[in-house]
Amino acid sequence: MIIETNNICKYFQGKLILDNININIPEASIFGLLGPNGAGKTTLIRILTKIIEADSGSVLFDGKPLLMKDVYHMGYLPEERGLYKKMGLEEQLLFFAALKNIPYIQAKQAIKKWALKFDLAHLLNKPAEELSKGMQQKVQLMASLIHNPKLLILDEPFSGFDPIHAQLLQEEIKSLKAQGTSIILSSHRMETVELLCDHLALINQGRVILDGEFNQIQKAFTKNEWVLEYEGNQPQNNTVFHFEQILENNASMLLIKPFTTVSLNQILAELMHQNIAIKSIKQHQPSMNSIFIEAVAQNNHSHA
Amino acid sequence: MHKIILIAKREFLTRVRKRSFIVMTLLSPLLLLAFYGIIFYLNIKQQTPDKPYRLLVVDAENFLKQNLPQEKSILFEFKLTNQKKYEEELNSGNYDLILEVKKNPQQLPEFNLYSLDNIGFFIKEKVANTLTQQIQQNKLIENGISPELIEQINQMATHINTVQIKDNLTKANHSEMGALIGFIMAFVIYIFIFLYGVQVMRGAIEEKSSRIVEILVSSVKPTELMYGKIIGIAGVGMTQFLIWVIVCLGLMGPLSGVIGQMVQSNFESSLQNSAQIQQISQNIGMEWLFELNLPLLFSLFICYFIGGYLFYGALFAAIGAAVDNDTDTQQFMMPITMPLVFSLIYSQSIIGTNPDGFLTSFLSMLPFTSPVVMMVRIPYGVPTIELVCSLVSLCIGFMLSVWFAGKIYRVGLLSYGNKTTYKTFWKMFRQSN
């Protein structure tokens, strides 16, 4: 485990912001930290990066209590970010690297490498204010990467990126993981989370309400629902299941929802009875989006 | 410590490399010099016009006995008839001014000065002085005093040497000039605290509002960030100050010659009295400068300069960290700048009056006011115990203010969107405990 937290609590002006947070982040994995706005994600990240201290509980980094020196092995791209407007890009990157105790030569090489990768090499002497927002975003990302961190914390890394650069970033995150970097990804873009994350934790109102491997979470939320693809005649209403169209613009895909705990065989029997030309049928996998919404709604309901 | 140096270095370099820094550093002393130069020049020019004024004295009773000392700037002509066509006479361009001597049944006659233009203050004073001198002289001669004796009397001038007796030792005391030096130093401290304290505040606001601080705080402690900023900006101020000192010293040589000449010629024309000139030039000589304890004065200047800046700089930093933007700073600046402005106004009154009074002593102990007030007092001689107390209290003062500001900084830098009030400061302060 690169990070283990034990019963972290944090109060802010008398209000409990984080309530007994216990999460484990495995090494060389992508960990999704999810939750509605104001759930306490940023506060948790700030505790992990030692910007603020927890009121109680402990954090282990690589199995040992988290110390300030460990923070130098972290790269943090905060959600709210900025650059020195009047300062040259390379200069500020060197400054950030120096603050992380990276030797000048090493920092210079890392900047060169990342600038080539992000297509920024020709802009390194320009002041930040002359760059577009997307370009600035890339520089900020570079700032969290130049020291080759063991743990990379990305808070909404995709905001401000066009689809091309978002794709580039996704690939980069995957390749960093392949090289052994552990990554915490906090994002509201559920489809990306689904694509990238091996593990995730969902925080709501300061509590972890869902935690574990993505596949298992998905399995837990999987219901007796089936996706049917057919040709020709549309299925008719019947006593075994009801159905709804999945995509607005595609009538040949249906979500089959059985009325009772019927097996797939019974559904197939009914379809064949209606003489439907089946192209394919498979169990419906809930999207991260629907898991998120369902879990949060359940949690809010049980607290109301 | 390493981080603080890095941050200080960045603050220093980004500021010093700006074109505006170089321009302002070189230009502002020149502008200041030019400003005072122009005032000085105009002043002198007004007193010694290119062409002397031609003044017609219409003295029907011959009260002045057709005798007035000729001045460089005024040519007197007398007319003993009583004619009333002054405007015609002035319009003809023969005379610039007409002085009418009107008999008064009591003692002195009434004097009326006519002109087509407004009559300047200096020319009016000059005419009045000349008249007074001449009337006094005439009166003395009327009463049997010989012109030689009058000349002798006129040569007499008093000059007081102030001597301070202490511990069975007497020493010549040139405190007026010393106080002036002290005041200039106090003024420099005042300006420095203001200019650079505000820069510390602006810097904190910039980092906060551009959200850079989010990136920074994951590798530095907010307090380190604050120390670095204060030190770096102090470096900028020191550099600027050093450049000014060098520029001033460079200009001092040639300029002091020019000014000295101007002063000399000015005094000569107005006093016409060699003894007085001698006394005055002795007075403004440099000997007093060597009687001041210059090394002490300068080292204390540096102490109060740095101490005062650190004390106020930290407070300014706390404001910068607590607010979200420049416009919110106004209400918090007030209570900080008030004691500073007060100390400067107050110290002006010290020069004229008792430099050892109770309030003065008290203010020179208080870290809010001591950098300015004590600086003015030092040339008068301050008991060592008071100096030590004042420096110790300034030291404790800046440690407290840095400690306080550090607490505000830690919490304030990462909190956005709240309207900042005095209560917020208290909350931030408590939170960081």
C-alpha cells in the first residue's frame, strides 16, 4: 500500500468534515477518489499532502507514518491552480522543482522531456500570461510531474482540456501507472474514472460510502437486467418483463427489466415465444455514473 | 531555511529584473532632485530678478532725505513733488513700482507701493526691510550717533554655541543639524516600510488569487513562504536604497558646489553683512557632522530600518493572506498605517521641543512607533538603557508580529470566498493553533 489512512477525522469551525476515513491505496494503481461537491475530497487530499493536519487518525505512506519528506515524493495537481503570470515557464518549473529538492540539472532534463511530450518546448521562455488556458494547464501538470513522484495526486486533471489533450493525458496516466507510479484521480468525469481506475472510494458528507476494486463494486451494483439487441418486430408487453429503450436514436437496443426473479432462460423463452429476431443479449453492467448517483442517493436517504 | 532562501531569491529576482524597477530606481531620485531643484531655483530667481526693479519714490516731504541704500535688485529714484498720475507713469514703462510716502500726523508716514502687476512677497519684504533699515539709521544720526558707530553696531551678530554638560564633561552640541539627519533617516524608514510592506501584501494576494499557492503549499510551509517573501522584498528595498545612496554620493560633489554658490550669493545680496555671512557659513560647515557618532547612528539606522520593516511587513503579509483581493485591504490597512503616520507627524514636533519628554520616551519604546520616533531622538543623545529597551522591544515586537502573521498566513492562504472581517482574523488565528 502506498497510502493507508486510519480513522482520519477533521473538524472545521466545529463541523465534522471528515468522519473516520479509512482507505487503502495500492501501489502502482489508479485510485479514483469520488464524491459530490463539498464531500471532503479536497480536505482529504490536503491531509495526504500534509498541507493541513488531521484532528485525529493517522496516515501511513509506504507502510510508515507520513512525514514531510514523503511529500517530496508526491506530485499534486490541485483543482484550483495558477502560475506566476509574468514569469517564464521554464523558470517557474525550475523554481517548483527546486522547492522539491530536485537538483538543477535533473530538473532541466525532466522539463525538456515533458515539454517535448506535451508539445511545449518552443514556449518555455514565454511568460505564463501569454499562453492559452489549455497550455497553462499542461505546464501545471508538468509541475506535478518533473520530480518523478511515487504518488501523483490529480484533482480534476481533465478540466480545461480539449478531447485531443484529454486523450493524451489519459494515455500518459496509464503509462505512468505502467512505470509503477501510484495515482489518485479525483474527477467528476465518470466515464474516464471507469476507463482508468482500478480502485475507488466514494465519499459523501465526509464518510466513505463505497470502497474497493472497481470490478467488484460494479458486480455488487449489477442487477438482473439485460441488454437486448434485436432485428425486425419489437417485443410486446408481457408478464415476464418490461423494457425500455436505452438510446434515444436507436430503437433496436432495449433494457429488459424482469418483474420477478426470473432467469435469463425464462426471458429468452418469452422472446422466442414472441418470435423476436435476437442479435445479442448480455447482462447490463451499471455505469460508474449510475453507481455514483445510486450510492449517493441511498446514503442521503438513509441519513435524512 | 533552504526553502526560505529559494523563495526570497525568486521574489528578489522577479522584482529586480522588471524594467519598471530599474527605471524607477534610477529615475525617482533624479525626479526628486529635479523637483527640489526647480523649487529652489524659482525661489532664488524670484529674489534676484534678471533686471533690477526700477522704483520711483514719491516723497513730497523729503522724509527719506533722498537716501536709500541701492540694492542689486531694486534701483531707487526720488521725486519730491506730489503728483498723482501713478498709472500714467507706470504705463510709460519708466518705472516698475512707485512708492508713495504719505505724511502721517502721528509718527511714521504711511507707505503705499503701486504696481501694474501683482506685487510679490519677496519684493514687498525687501522694500520694507530697506525702508526700516534706513529710517532707523536716519533716526540714530538725528540723535547724534556717528555713522561709524552705526556701521560697527551693524557688524555685531550673536551666535549661540549650545553645550551639554554631563558626567563632568562638556561637549559642543549641534543637535539641530543632527536632528535633521535623524529626521531624514526616520523618513527613509517610514517610506521604506510603506512601499515595501505594501509589496509584501500585494505579493501574498497575487499568489492567493492566482491560486499558485495551491501548488506551492504542497512543497513549502506557508510560514516559510511568508518569511521568504518578506526577506526577498527587503532585499529589493535594500538594493534600491543602496543604488540611491551611491547615486546621491556621486551627485553630491558637483551639486553641493552649485547649491553652495547659490546659497552664498543669495545670502550676500540679502544680508550685505560680512560678519553675519561668516557666522552663517561657519554654522553650516561640516564640523558638526564629525561630532555626531556616525557609526552608532548608521548602525542604529540599519537596526530600526530592518526591525521596523519586519514588524510591519509581517502585519502586511497577514492582511494579504487573509483577504481575497486588493479592494478588501483598505479597512485593514488603516489601523496599521495610523501609528506609522502618527509617529512621523509626532517626530516633527520632537525636533523643536523637548526630545526627552515622557510621551516621546514611551513612543520610542513601542515597536509601532519606535523605528521613526527613536531615529529622530538618537542625534540628541539617548540614554543607553533606553536604546537597549527600545531595540529589545522592537525585537520582541517583530517576533510576535511574525508569529501572529504566520498563523494567519497558514489558514488564510487556503481559504477563499469568505468576506474578510476582523472576526475572520481572530478565527484564522485560533484555527491554526
